[in-house]
Amino acid sequence: MKRRGKAVLAVALAVAGLTTAVTGTAAAAGCTWTRGALPLPAGSTRGYVTGAANGGWFVGSGSTTDAVRWHGGQVENLGQALGRQTQLTDVNSSGVAVGYTYVETFRDGAFVHRGGRFERLPTPSGYRTSWGKAINDAGDVVGMASGIGDTFDLVLWPAATPGTPVVVNPDPALYSYVSPIDVDEQGRILLFAEGAETAHFVRHPDGALTRLAVRTTYVDAFRNGRVSGELYENRAYTTVEWDLDGQVVRRLGVRATETVVDSGTLTVGTYRTADKGYALGVWDGGVLADTLVANQDGTFGRPVITDDGVVAVHDDSAGTITTFTRACS
């Protein structure tokens, strides 16, 4: 759930008490957000959150451990995968986490963590290495593999046959870099392909590919057929949502960066305020409904969102991880 080539947003959050209700700028009737925090691993001075799932699951890292998982507000230090530096990237509602190991700055293997242990995912034949990026509740994992000559292709490790990875490239003659945006609960994969040209595709569970005419390279998020990103039009960038036909279905009216979406109508991202500060906003059906936090000094880490109404974001300045839980009467 991350965009390539754009700086990770980082700002100091004004973290209040654990039961503070967040007031919306145009809050949906009867809905409030309660602020909380994820505990840091023992000895850690800071934490980062990189993935979330329904049921109180989060993954990320701390300053003293590579892999951290949270459930129900409790923190678990998973340590390193297979004795190597480790990055967790996503988790599903069963607590199965996915990620990759690396040496220095080189990614060198995809894995899942389940049943209390790390398991290596096989690299496709003919490729040098692979890494995992996202997982859905069914257990389908998507990631990438690097080949000879600095080519990169999308890889699917199906839940039913994780030992038989599937390589996805719409046209190897055109695309030398194919990466996943995300895999949704329906088993569809939104992917970005570039090389001689650039394009976005949806891969359906039967293997069929549909090209989306989204007219941008800035696509951030994908869930339940919702596609979110930035579109340049009328001499300015604005954040929009597309459907699976690549048609714009709503505009936020502002530019919100590093957006995430849920399966319903919520979009979360960072936008510039009138006083040139930064704010983490929540849009419901394309309308700004709540501002979770605002700050003049910088930008936030990219948030994560679940379908059961929780947003989490880390603060690169203070090292804390703040949660916001939505309740509607």
C-alpha cells in the first residue's frame, strides 16, 4: 500500500489522551474518532506501522527490532526472519504477515509469518530474488521478483498453491518493471507497469488483465474495486477515485497525498491547509468529513486503514504510533 518514487511523509503528531474524540471539519452525522496509541516494543524509542487488518492487527517495526506485530493493543516482537534484516509490509485478519528480508539495501527474499514462525516464499524460476508486499484475508500474497538485466515482474503466491509462484507481466516486450499496488479481498490485483510505456492493469482471479485508462502514474490505493490516486487536470493535481473501468467516480476537490481507502466510502490522506500546514484528513464519499491531526512543521507517515474503522499513523519525529477508531451511532 505504498507508492514508488515519492518521499515518505513525516510530521510530528500532537498526541493527546487515549480517549480523546477527534472533531471533524464536516463530520458525518453521529460519527466520532477516538484517539489511542500502539505500544512500542521493549527498549524501542520509536515505532513504525506499515500494514493493518480487521480485528486489531498491525505490523511494522521498532528501533530495536526488525519485525513487530500488534493485536488487540498488545505488541509482539517477531525479531528477524531467517536470521536476516527484516521488513514487514502487510498483515491479514488472521494475523498472517508478509514482507521481505534484505542485506544492506538489497532485498533478498519474500516470506510470510504464520503459525508462530517465518516461512520463505519461493522465488520464481529464472529470477534472482523476490519480495512480498501485500496479502489479503484469503492468504494470497503479491510482490515482485527481479530478473536478469534489471527487469522486475509482479509475483503472485496463491493461497491455494503458495509453493508455485505466478509471474505477471502484461507484455514483457513493453514493460520491464511491473509492481503491485495491492490485492483486494476479491483476489484482484491492481498493478503498475512501465518500460517503453506506462500503464495500470487489474488482474482478475481467472488471470484476465484489464487495462485502466487512468491517465496518471500516481495511483496509491486499491480495495474492493476502489482505485485512488492523483490526477493532473486544469493545471493542478487533485485526488480522485476511479472504478474498475478506469472511469473517475469522485473527486476530493483537493490534492491529498499517499491516500489509503477502505472497502466502503472512506479515503484517508494528507492535504495542505489554508495556513500552509499539513493535516491528515478523512473523506467520506469524496467529502472531507474529519481532520484527525494537523501540524505546521512537516508531514505525516503514510497512514493505514482497516475496514472495521481504524486508522493508524506513525510520527517520525516523536517515534510514536497513533490510532484513530471510528464509531458511528
